[in-house]
Amino acid sequence: MMLYDTKWQLFVVKYVVLCKLYLFLGIRPPFSEKPFVKVITKCGPVILLITAVAMDLVDKHSQSTHDITRELILLSGLVFSMIGDACLVYPSWFLLGLLSFAVTQVIYTALFEGGPHLFLDADRSSITAAATIGTISLTFYLGLVSNMSRVTKPLAFLYCCLISVMLWSAVVKVQRETNDWTIFGAVGAGFFYMSDLLLATDKWGVRIPLAQYLILGTYYTAQLFIVVAVLSPTH
């Protein structure tokens, strides 16, 4: 998929329309009172991304195994994201949704080529990035943990660690290899991180005005940027 051709522009328009469909209809009565309709409209944008990645994967029969592997990794991350989206519609399924997104963070860390080697090969800039992200994450967790249930506390801490490593992997990727795909990926990771900070603050801290718009707006933006990063012709 080319970033700047008509096909890509039309795809972005469709994506934005589906995002607005949920943000302006799915979270408002009467649609918000119908879980099935809410699940469909909420998952719609990610389903479109899954379709786009799958179609692009089919078009790349003759491409290298590395390219195809990266798209397969992305596809699996989007599928677990979609499962998480659906679970979070139902309050009683929150922990299942949290676990689904935890798997997504592990997958996206692999997408950004993160892993134990990042710790072994860390230089001053990557250590600074890790310390900054870790401090922000730990500050938020410690500020909100008192309002979590006993079961949620360890799972939330695990998720906090996973998404922090995911963001750090994306940042380190930019530091070591600066191009369109690494920059788009880091921006997407940043929006994903921001979305979850907003969600956690609204759920366990203070109520945020227009929280759903901010949380889902940053989340949908994150997924789009990550998909663009992998489908970028410069990648």
C-alpha cells in the first residue's frame, strides 16, 4: 500500500469515518445501550486495518520473508487489539480485555524488534529514554494503585511494564535507524501509551472530561500510525 496514492487516501478517509461513527454514535444513547452494536462500531476501525494489512500481505507474494513476517506480526497484534476492544465494552470482561492488550504490547514490542538485546546493547540515549518512560509509568501506577482491586493490581503492573517496554522499543528503533517507518511507529506507540494513561487515570484516578473521545481518539490514531509504519514503502 503506497502512502500517498489515491488508494491510500481513500483508505484513510474510510478509517476516519469509522472512527467518527463510534465516537459520535457508538458511545451515545441509544447505541451505547446496545452492547452488540457498540462492539461492532468500536471494532470497526481496527477491522478495517486488519483487512488492509491482510490485503497488502496477499499483494506481497514476491516480497522478502522479512517483510511478510513483519506484517504477520502486525496482523496478530491487531487481532488481539480487536479482542481487547470488544472485551472492554463489557465491564465484567475488563481483565480479559487487559490481558488481550497485554499480548498486543508483547507483539508490538516484537514488531519494533525489541527484546532482551535492547538491555544488553543499551547506550546513553536509550538508557535515558528507558528511565524517562519508566519514571512516568511508575508514577502513574503508584498514584492509581490504591484504587485498584487486589486482582487488578498485579495485572495492571504487568501491563504497565509491557506497554513501557513497547514504547521504549519504538523510541530506541528511531534512535538507531531514523526513517519514515520508525518515526511513524514511534508516534503510534506514543499515542497508544497516551491512550492507556488516559484510560487508567479516568478509571482509577480522576474523571477526565470527554474521556471516551480522548481515549479512543488517541488509540485509533495509534493503530493507524503503527499500520502506516509497517506498510510504508520506505520500510
